[in-house]
Amino acid sequence: MELFGVILMLGAGGALAIGIMIAIGILTRDADAQRGAPAPAPNRARIAASILFNLLRLGGVPPEEALRQIRRRAGLASAVTSAIDLPNWADRFAQGATLEQRQWLLDIAVQLVATRERAVPVRQYAALLDLSFSLGFQTDALAKLREQYGFDYVDHAKDARPREADRAGGAAPLFVRDRRDPAELLRILGIEGEPSRQVIVATYRRLATQHHPDKHGTSDAETQAAAAERFIEITRAYESLMAIYRD
């Protein structure tokens, strides 16, 4: 009987200790929240779903339809966060992710965005570029997927259409690789002499940052159109050069 009483006292003491630890944890969490401490990072599935959700929204897909596509085609049923900084979230996904996981995210993102019937808005394609770079890939990885899935990108703000879009009544794939002379493509990027792949990448990233559609989102329509046109020009030249310079 005495032994039973000792066991009971030990159990009660243990329960009390656990209760105190839980209470301390709650108080610490509330104190952190009041100090503005960052919330725990979302898990990888939620990060991926949020990235895909925001990519679809850039193309004008309604929120409910975007969620349906993510569940049906990507197999992700996680809650999503809207209005994210996409490169930052892609960096977070890439941390600890395998090459196969990073390739999967870029591939499924392209599948969700790509369509052979119409060109992708340049702002949405710029987001795909941000995703590709943040996942550790260079633009030729995205260009290969663009060729594989047969889609193109265009500045819809100017009601522009790529020349290929009108061929065969739009039945032919939109993507056609740029076959211009490499020297002309280098001039578009402002590169002189015999460059290396590293120089091309560094130059493109600098120019893309200057003319990125998001950077001119609050500018007047004329400035936005000029930036989008320049962004498309340098991106097409860069994609073609990456297929030439493989050192």
C-alpha cells in the first residue's frame, strides 16, 4: 500500500512538472509574439503550394481555381500563403531539398503555367525565372522546359503577339529558338569580346534585375512597356547564348 502511494505521488509530481513546462512554453510563445518574433517557417509542402499558387495568380487564375489545380495536378493539399516574396520562398524550399525535389517543383510550375494556346504574360515568366534561379538552376533549364512544353511568353500589356503564334492558326508550338548570330546576341547584352558562360550569366542577372517587371510595377504604362520589352529582348538573347556557351 505504501509502495502504491509512492508511485501515485511520483506520477502526480511528474504530471505537475509537465504542466509547468507547458505553461512556460505558452508564456514564452506569447511573449515572443508580442516582441514580433518570426513565426515558425512553413513546411516544404506549404512552401511549394504557396509558390505555385502565386505563380498561377500572376497569370490571372482565380484563387479557387488555382487551389484546385495545385491539388489536382501537383498533388498538394496544403494551405497556401498569398502575396509572398517568391525568390525568398524558393530559397527556403531549396534549403535541404534534393535535386529531384527542386527539379520537380520547377517542372510542375512550368506545367501549371504553360499552354500551347496562348503566350504566358511576361510577368509570370519573370517569376518562373526567379524560381529557376532561386532553386539553383540557370535559365537554360527553364528554356529547355519551355521548348519541351511548347509555350512562349509575351508582354500582354502591349497586346503583342510573338510571330510564331500566328503560324498554322496557332496550332504549331509557340516556342522557336532564336537562331541569330551569337555576336548579335552578345551585343544585346552589351558584352564585348569572347565571353565565358559565367560572364553571360552575371551580365544577364544584372540586366534582368534592372528591367524586371516587378521593379516597374508602379511606373507609368510607357515605362512598364519599355521595361517589359527590354526584359524580353535580353532574356531571349540569354536563353539562346546559354545553349551556345556550355563551358
